[in-house]
Amino acid sequence: MRAIAQPIYSPCHGKVENIFVNESSRVYEWEKLFLIRNEKGVLEEIAVGMSGLITSLEVKPNQNVTPNTVMAKVKEDLFVSGSD
């Protein structure tokens, strides 16, 4: 069975301040991937509870995002990391 790339969505309305990964980057559980400045001016760190390979980046710095915006896609590793 092949792993399907999982979308990472913005959790809020705001603007992308920083991107810490590249397309084809390997990422680990709860690693910081993006910074978004939300509508209240607060920086929010975006991380996900999976590890894998970034298959595509869908946003650029200074881009406005909403909770429906796909920020990246990750092909998840199929092994348990033990960091729960």
C-alpha cells in the first residue's frame, strides 16, 4: 500500500511570515513548519503530528491564508516514531 500525501491546512486567517521547509524536505513530528501572523497580530507556529516527506509547498511568504488554505502536502512515514 502506498502512502498518500496528506494536506496541511492553515489553522487560522492570517499571513505567512516564514516557511521552515522546502519541497522534498524530511519533517518530523511536531517540527515547526510555518509561522503565520494571525488577524490579531499574534505569531502562530504550525506543526503537525506526523513525520514524512514534503511533496509540495502550496504557499509563499507574505501570502494570505484561511483555515481552508492547503499550506503543504506531506507523504507520511508508515512507522511509529514513539514520540507520543
